[in-house]
Amino acid sequence: GFPVVFPMLKALSSAFTRGPDLKADILDAGVDLKNSKLPWKIHEAKRKDNGQPATVFSFEITPTTSDAARSAACNALRRLKTLRHPSLLLFIDGAEPPADAKAGKVLIVTEHVTPLSSWLASKPDERDEATSGGLAGLCKALHFLHYDCNICHLNVCITSVFVDKAGDWKLGGMELATDKDRAGSAGIKLLQPLLVRRFMPPEVVRDNSQADRVPHSVDVWSLGCLMREVYVGELSSPEALKDTTGLPKPLIPVYQSTLKSNPANRPTGKDLSSSPALETDGVWVTNAMSELTLKDAGEKQGILEKIHSKIERLPFPLLRFKILPELLKALEFGGAGTAAMAPILKIGQKLTGDDFAKEIVPGVVRCFASQDRATRFGLLQNLHTFAQHLTPQLVEKDIYPAVATGFADTVPGMRELSLMSMVHLVPKLSEKVVNSQVLRAMAQLQGDGEGSIRCNTTICMGKIAQYISPSTRDKVLLQSLSRSLQDPFPPSRIAALLSLSATLQFFKPEDIASKLVPGVARLTLDGEREVREQGVTTLKLTVAKLEEASVNMSKEVLQAATGGGG
């Protein structure tokens, strides 16, 4: 038990009472929070509002629980409930027994997290980048507590740090969090039974009044001890703090600055968080994304291009759960336009098909309806990278109608991209839409004033021919290619010859002979050398096709004659 009563912590216990109806369902019996001074259990849980995973911390109060321990557990609940910061454990809900109850549970529901000690043991490949970023986050959390809230944490240790699904470190363990003006040597003395002594600075261990002058420096010393435990392992004695073996070289000066014997000379959390040793790619990208909305279009583009260049060096959980959602928001609401597409799709390559469909496709689909031409331009340019993840229902209901508006766009590049996207979308469209809408639009584009658009219409027609119903295809393909064989733009004539070569199997021999060969034969004498060469190649293919048909006819005539003579 804890013989000392903590009046200051008891006063901080919230007076509210709650029934057991939490905003999350506890899913297991829980496991003990390792090395914790208080007997917390940590449980897997599920939020009732959205079904997302959560974590529940439970503290069992029994008739033998000391007032000290009870006050500390209730303080953890109250402090977490009232404090909000990206690097503090996110409070969702909580409950505690009435003050006069002899038994019950203090329950704290938070975002889903893993104890830092477990994470360090299970994620060796992600440690370097994420550890530096995690330490930088803890520095910011301490600065927030010390200077924005006037609170000393007094329990900074490995047991108080947790890791979320994105790999972000979150400071919890608020049992001893105390207002700064009560965190001097006298206040700390009251807390002695619950302090993690190996993380305490000399002035606390010696009960020195230096702690009165800069009480927040206790947390900074503890953070230095935490750095060492993260990289080297559990601290065996205060003397071991002098040994920097195992620490990353750039971190050593930062580490040593936290352990200065004079508390007044220790840096603040803000000083530490801005140290170059903790400025990793992950920290830079996270900070850049948080400030993106404040930037103008040119700055946004530069930042997003830089983010794109750093993606390969970042841990996957950070990309998947933190950067990707922010990029999708920037794409949809932040005016980031095309620039956000490249990093989104680069991260998308690392996702499973199901995750891509769930995470990226909905945001991308909504962007197709954007009035911003640059956004739609970027989507169409990148369509080939995500078309396989689009369902036929999405394509027909949401994407095709939005893309089809581009067929008549005043900007030629937009018309061209809208047209070429049909190669990816037509396989997922119904026969009715292809026959009644797509082919009509392509017929119009075949008369476009831009030669490159007429050329690409012909190429596209050849690529989608297999998806056009046979009854419609015979007529449409013949008309389209016959027209393109006479196009004044040489690349269009070449495209017609290539498309004809690729779709010969769809034509009846009599149509090849009477309607296509004359046009192809003319092009063997075209004024452009490339057209003549392709004309000769295609003519040979058409003649071979006719030769095959002729041989088959001879066989049929012979069979008929043989049969007739029998």
C-alpha cells in the first residue's frame, strides 16, 4: 500500500460520477500494464459510435486500496479528460466510482494504442524514423504541459508512453500530473512512493530545493532517461546515464543536455523538439501537412512534391494512417489540386486492393465531380494507376458522367484526356452506355478541330472495339476507320491503319475487300513516308485475311460439290 495521503491529488479528483455505460465495449479481461507503479490493466475495446478499435485502462479499487493510489488513478482520468494535444493520449470517455464508494473501477477509454515497450519489441524495422519522431512528439507534449497548462507531469517514463496505429507516440500516465506551483520539492516529496526513481533527477532523489525553481526540469531529465532506455535498454543505475554507447550520434548532445546537474540549465521541451537531431523526414512531412492549408497554391505544390520525394523513406504506418488521410483531405477540400495526386497514388501502391478501394477510391471519386479543372486533369492523367480498383457501379454512376463533361471542354488537353480515359472505363460500362453515349461522343471527337484528338479517337476506338456489341461494332468501326483513313492529319491516317490491323478479326471479308482495301491501298502511295510504310504493312495483313477467306470459300465450294456428287 501507499502510506502517504496525497491531499493535493485528492483535491484534483473529479467529483462527477458515472454509471458503467462507457462509449466503448471492453473486449477482454485485460493485461497488467508492465512496470506501472499503479496496478492498471489495459484492455482491447471497440467504440460504440463507429466500431473502431479503442483502448481501455482500468484500475480496480478495493477496500484495501490506499487513498494515495486512488487519488492518483482518479487524477489520471481527470487530467487526460481535460487536456488535448496531438502528442497526448486521446481521451474518449471515462468513469470513476463515487467518492464514498469502497470498491469500483476507474476506467479510461482512449484511442487504440500499444504500450511503448511492446511496440519497441515488435517493430525493430520501423524504429529509427519513428523513434526520432516519437521523441520529438513527447518534447512538444511536455512543452504544452509546462507552458500552456502550467502542469508538471512527474511520471515521464517508458510505462507512460503509448504508440498509435500511425506510429505516433502519445504521452499518458497522468497519475502524478501536478500544477506547477505545487510541484516544488514539498509537493514532490509527497509523491515519493509513486515516483519512478530511476527516472528522477538528483535534486529529487536528494530532496533538494532546486526543484522549486524550475519544476518542469524534472520531466526533461526523465525524458533523457527515457531516450536512453528506448535505444539501450532498462537503466540499471544513475551512473549508467553517462554511458552514451548505443545512442545515435546526432542525439547524444541533445541527450546530454537533458541531464545537466543544474536544473536551470536543462532545455525546455520546445528547445528539444526543434533540435535537428529530432527533425526527421517523418517529422518534416507531418509538420508540413499540418500547415498546408495556410499556404498559397505555389507553396502547396512545392511542399507536396517534396512529400512525394520522401515517401519511400517513411514508415508504412505513418503513411497509411496519418499522411494519407491528410493528403486526401488536401485533395478534396484543401485546393491542393493535381499536386496531391502523385503522393496519394504512390502510397496507394503500398496498400492492398481492399484498402485502396476503401481508403483512396471514395475521395478520388468525389474529386471527379470537382469544378476545378486542374484536379480533374490530374485524376485523368493518373487514371491508369487506379482504374483496376474501380467497380462497374462506381464507374457508371459517378465517374463516367463526370468524365463525359470533358468531351466538350474548351481546353483541347481536357477533351483528349477525357477521351483516352475511355480505354480504362469502357470495360466497366454497360453495353447500353457504351452504345448510346460513348460511341456518340467519339463520333463527335473524330471531327474535332485538333488533329491529335482525332488521332487519339481512332486509337481509342481500336482499343475498345472488343467491348462494343457485335451488331453495333460492324457499322461503327467500319465508318470510323474509313473516315480516319482519309484524315488530313498524317498521324491520324497512321492510327487508322494500326487500328485496322488490330481489329481485322471483327470485319466480314466482303467489307474488308470492298470498303477497306481501297482506302488502305491508296495510302501505300501517300505523300508521307511513315504513312506509306504502314499502308504497305496493313495492306499485306488485309490481303492475308482475304486470302484466308478465299481458301475457306474454296474448301466450302469443294465440300458442297463433293457432297452434291455423293
